[in-house]
Amino acid sequence: ALVARVTDPCGNPVANEPVTYTISPPDALRLDNASPRTNGLGQVSGIAVLGSRPGLAAITITTAGGLSTTFDLRINVTATQLVKVGGDGQRVAVGETGAQRLVVSLQNDLGAGAAGIPVTFAIVEGAGTFGSPAEILTDEMGRASVSVIGGAQLGRLVVEARALELTTQFVLEVIGRTPVVSSLGFVNAASFRTGLVPCSAGSIFGVGLMEGIDGVVLAQGAPFPTRLRGVRVLVDGVEAPILALINISGQEQINIQAPCFTKAPSTEVVVTVENNGVSATFAGVRTLAVQPGVYARNTQQGLLAAAVHLDGSLVEPSNPARPDEIIQLFWNGGGAVTPVLATNSPGPVNPLSFVDTGVAVRLDGELTEVLASVYAPQFLTLYQTNFRVSANARTGLLTLIIEQGGEASAEVLLPVGP
């Protein structure tokens, strides 16, 4: 009970004096059985019933004549539990801040919060960082929170909160970033021209395509996987074989085989890219029936065509093609073949699968004799054209292009010797 006494200037009690009570803050406590007037001894009293709000509180008693006195109280809360309030179980993308902060409440056994107590957050499993201070004092409700940024390690991420001798843990999952690809990011894997060709190799350039890859990860031989290191690509709902995942200095690239029965030509193909549990869908991807692109090596002399002699040796300046010699040229984007091939199937040996749309090879600006154009035997996404170098061909690095169905490849170079 809180008891006050009203007296005159000589110290004599003043009876029957009206009084009022003010509680600050109003929700800190309540006052039961409070006397509205002083008794014969000049006294008033009331019983202070403490609330669940910790900290300072005050009760001021004021007489009708303007005299007042104040009782200062401190409400103490002994914490017995550290409770998770929000943010548990969420998924956090690599390098991104989680949508929800991790929030704890330090409470007594009646659920009242303890203010001004330091709470420390720490990562005890997995990889991640904090986007706000990892140690923070509880607020007036006994709460403390922190934001989390996903680290490079995918999977389980455990964050522990500690206050006094109490602990609790949040279990999160680090997932891949959301893939972002522009309309120009779906290209021929040989020429990097926009568009995908059925049965051929395509490249997808963007950000958020993969996680934890630095350099090149090659799939090991046909049939190629449709999931590689948490990455998956669907073309019009069909899983595309993945040939390689590439991340060079932050430039991300997925090499795939466009499924053989993808509609083409079209500007309405839908591609979905999935990165370790997070996917994005891209509509209006362009496809073409044919789009020849010659594979080439970048050298000091320029882009040298991927071509070999009949003995299998590479055509290069030190081992050039010769006039009247038959050369095997390798390229991409040749489109349909007969007999038809299923997705993820290498080129047959017997019978060969011949390219349906006619192929022309132009060397040094002149058409050459083309002997055959096929889906390269025992290879996936690779087309092969055997052609004869003209008997009167010049010596040097000669320009070479493939023409097919009204489409022409970019120029590459073929070394021709005397």
C-alpha cells in the first residue's frame, strides 16, 4: 500500500480533503482501493498492483488545493525464457537480406518482457552474415531483432540468440538467388546470336543463374544431366540437358541443348531457369529453325574455325588446310535432321543423320564443294560439314562462313597453305 498524509502549515492533519491520482505511464500498474478523501488523520492510501511492463513508474497524488506528492516505483522482471517471435524457418537467398528479421522476446514466466538486457545473435551452423548489429538491447517490450544475409553455402543456416543464460535457435535455409535473364540472354552457343535452335547448343546469360561456382563445371558426357549443381532449365516445360555451368568474373552462363521438338521458328517459347530452389520464368524467348554458327578458337591471328583434317589433326596455321583437301568443319544451329533425333541423344554412326536444310560453305567469298552435312556422329549438339577446299584457293587466313536457309554465320578464319 502507498500512504500519503496531508497537513496544514503547522503539521496538523487535514481531514476530508479530496485527492486525485495520476499513474505514469498509465499501463504500468493499477491502483486498487484508493481513498478519494483524507481520513481523520489526514491520510489517503491505495494498493499498487504492478503490471507486466518493466521499468520506472510513478503515482502522483494531488489535493484539491494543488498540493502533490509522487511515489517513484521500479518494476523488476526476472527473465526466465527467451522466446522466438518471428523469422524462424524462412528461406534466405545467397547475398540477399531475408524478408523477415529474426525477433526474440526476453520474458518472465508470466510473459512480461525484460527491457534493457543485451541479446547476442551468432551463426552456429552454415554461412551468413548480419545486416544489423549482432548485439542489441531489448526494448521496452523485451524484444530484440536482427536481419540476416545469406552466405555462399547453400542449405541449413542456424542462428542462435543468447541473453543472460538463456538461448534459442532459428533454423533457416539458404537458397539460390532469383535468376534474371534479359530477352537477349538466350543465344546460339557458337555465335552468341539471339535465339535457340532445336537440338542445338544454346547459352543463357544472366545473373542469379547458379551458386558456389567459380570457373567452369562441365557435365560428364552424354546423356547429359537435366540437373547440375542445383540448376535446371525447362524449355516449354521440357527439361533441357545441361552441358556446362560457367561463372567467369561474375559473368554467369548456362550451356544447354534446346530440346529437339521445341517449336521453331517462334517468339512465344517459355523458358524456366531454376537456381537451387528458386525459379524464374521467361516468356517470349525466340527460336529459329536454323541459325548456323561456326565454332571457333580465339587466337592472336583471330577467330580460327573449329576444323580438322581427315586424319583428325587440327587445322591451324602450323598445320593448314591445302587446296583440293577435304576438311571437316564443326558448327551449331543446323536444325532438323533425318533420321530424327531425340533430345539428349548423340549423333548416330549408321545411318548418319543428315541435315534437312541445305548447307553451303563459302571460303574466301567463293562457294566450295560440300560433300555432306550431318549431326556429328557420337557427339551431342554438334553439326559436321565435310567440304573440299578449292584447288585454286589462295594461301593465308581465309574467311569462312556457312549459309543455310537464308541465314549466314559470322565470319571465321581458316588457315590455307600452298
